[in-house]
Amino acid sequence: MRKKIVAGNWKMNNDLAETEVFLVELKKQVFPENVVIMIAPSFTNLNHAFKSLREHNVELAAQNMHQNNEGAFTGEISAKMLKSVGVKTVILGHSERRAIFHEDSAILAEKVNTALENEMTVIFCIGEELEDRKKGSHFELIKKQLSEGLFHISDDAWDNIVIAYEPVWAIGTGETASPEQAQEMHKFIREIIAENYSKAIADNVSILYGGSVKPDNATEIFGQDDVDGGLIGGASLKVDSFMKIINSF
Ligand code: PGA
């Protein structure tokens, strides 16, 4: 059975002291047993968060990593470095990485390979811009992002893949896809995975929705058949709203 996951993508927010305040509060919470909970703090806070959460049922994810295992790449972080501080999951292909840092599908495919070689789980983000949706080319675009970035992996590798569908027009804008729009796209994603791999693989992969998920819309979005949870930005920065979302299943 596929996992239900709620992952908090903190982006470039929360310094060490703010992270500590969040963690102290988070550790007081009781978590539902059927939901995998993750947070993705900045690189500088991952080791602290790992040590702090060791006895707790909260996993850690990095927000990015480099495609090479080591070398002269000033300012970059490798899979090995992440694993050495207790991180086993990495978010790849977030729309901010694609748009602001020019990460294209070729780079993302390399990053996926490196993460898988290092036995990490990948949360692979895909999503269309508003223009694509207005033109009606959003399904084509999503198919392209999946084919170019992910569809080279082996059948077995799918055990370590989570997909996050995040329409770019809904990220940080307060505008969410309607539950119907989310379901329609998640179903489509599952169908093309089935076409390219198998129904069993498609049925097993968790597909998260991201883009302005808040406590007041999470229940409806998570209630859709093909939505297995969320990748949460702004609303994951406060324990109260993050917990309300976690408890929305
Ligand atoms: P948001 O961000 O929840 O603030 O819209 C989601 C994301 O970028 O992962």
C-alpha cells in the first residue's frame, strides 16, 4: 500500500534558533500512525534536526543536492554529506530550483541517478506554469517533465520515488488547485507511470500535492483518491498549522 506523506519544505526560512523553537514544539505533538511526517530544513540545520528528532517519528529531507558525489563544486552539497548527517531523502526539481537556478531535466535526471545510487529517496517535483494551463498544455508538460527527469529509472528504483505535483501558479500564491484539478492531474500522472512501467508500480507510488495547502483546504485535497499527501511550504513553518494539515487525512 502506498504511503501517506506530509512533508514540510521550509525553503530559505528558519535559522538555528528558530529551528530549535519549532522542534521543541513539534516533539510535544502526537502524530497519527498512518502518516509519514517529514521536514526539510535548510542544510545548516539538518544535523541539528537529525539529532533532535532521533527518538521521534519525523523524517528529514534535504531541499536539494548536487549531481556529483564530490569535487570542485564550490558551495554545493553531496549525497554523501547529506547521508552523513542522517538525511535519507532529498527534494529534487522544485519549481524554484527549475526557474531561479535553471535546473533543467538533464541535470535533474543526473541528480535522481546520484540520489538513487546513494540509496536515498527522492521527492521529485513537477508542475506547470499558469501559461501552460491557460493554453491547455499542462498534461503534455507534466508528461515531458516525468519522461525527461524520471522515466529512465529501473522498475525497482520506484520504491524510492515520491512524486510531488506542484502547479507553479499555486505555490506561495494562496491560490490552490481545486481538489478536482489536483485529482485529475494525479490520476493522469499515475496513468502515465502505468503506461511506461506497470499498474503495480503506479499504484504503489505516493503522489503529493503542493501549492498553498493550508489547514482549511487540506482535508478536501487529501480526500481525493490519487492524492497521497502534501508538500507544504508556508504552512509548514508553524507547528500549529503543520499539525492541522497532518491531521487532515
Ligand atoms: P506553499 O509552497 O505551500 O507555500 O505554496 C509549496 C512548495 O513550494 O513546496
